[in-house]
Amino acid sequence: MLRLSNGVTNPIGLELLESLSDSLDRVRASFGGAVLAGGNKFFSIGLDIPNLLGLDRSRMRDFWNAFDRVVLKLFCLPMPTACAICGHAVAGGTILALACDFRFAASGRKLLGLNEIRLGLPVPYIADLMLRQVVGDRDATKLLCFGELVKSESARSMGMIDGVFPEGDTERLAVEKIAQLSHFPKAAFAAIKENRVAPLRARFEKRRKEKTEQLLDLWFSPHVRVLLEEAAKKF
């Protein structure tokens, strides 16, 4: 099991991305599957906005590229993966969850969603593509355009979550699911997964640079900076 560990809220900064990338490399080399988990209060609050606000455009571009690489690495890992969500998964937290093959969440008021539009930003292109693949175009459009956070039960009803369980059982059941899948022939599973991820990966790579610059233009716009600075106060 891989566990995000960056304080109570698990904000996603460059150090966490580097650690997760290294862990995914070790998993690929030595294991037959992976479960990604976080904390019981927050799976992840999303990007580390307070620290990212201090980066200039060049360094922020480096961060976005690193984020995209890690998400794509998790999404394309040629083995079964699951996300065990026992706390809130906001924005970047939901993006990491979408990069897994299966998502299991704890019952109760555990909120998920992509609220970037409320900060004046588009959802990162790779997340937009993954969400539409998981829940379909109509539900994805509603989630992206309204930016609302939804409870785990509502997320399950639209197909974003595969199962909702008592908090104490969620991680165990995620591990059991991956253990079950890891017993199937590895090459066959990898081939099946490649059929799903390859078209999305190709589509993303084709427009990656363009979409990154579009996002950066907005990130550094005066209006969005005000919204980001206000959001940073919640960390």
C-alpha cells in the first residue's frame, strides 16, 4: 500500500510528487498491484496552493509537468491499482483517485470533486479526459462546470466510486480487490489495461503543452491570483 503522507491535509507539492513517482517505480519493479491511500480526515486537499503561489511561471510549469507525469505514470501502471479514500479528496486528490483502476470510499461525509472552476481555473487536461472516461460526458460536464464537491454515495451513483464501505473496512477491501486481480495472468491484465489507457494517453500527449500554457495563463491572471490567495487561507 502506498500512503500519501504530508500532514493532516496531504497537500500536493513537488516533494510529494517526487516521493510518489519513486514509489510507483518500486511498485512496478517488485509488485503485482498497488493501493493508494491517504489520511482519515483528508485523502488529499489538492495542490499545495500556499507554496505554489510563490513560484514564477517557469517553476510553475515545471511543477505542472511533474504533476502530469506522476498522474500519467499511475494511470498507465501495467497492473491493477485501487484508491482507498477515507477522507476528503479535493481537486488534485480526486485526480490521483481517477488515475487508479478502481476507487473505494468510506461512507459518511467524505467529499470528492474537481472544484477548479471556482478558483477561475480549468481542470487539468488529463483529469478532464480521465473523468469523462470514468463517468461519461454528461456527468463529467456537470461536475466540471459547477465545481461542486459530492459525497461518496453520490459519487458512486454516477460511477466515479466503485464501492462505499465503513471507514474501518475501506483500505482492507481495496487491498483484497487488488490481491484478487493480481492473481490473474499479468500480461493479459496489462494488455487489457493498455487498450483503455493508450487512446487517452495519446490524446493527452498531443495537446499537453498547449493545455499547460492555457492553464498557466489563467493561474497568473490577476483575478485568479486573488481567488487562489483566498483559497490558500484554508490550508
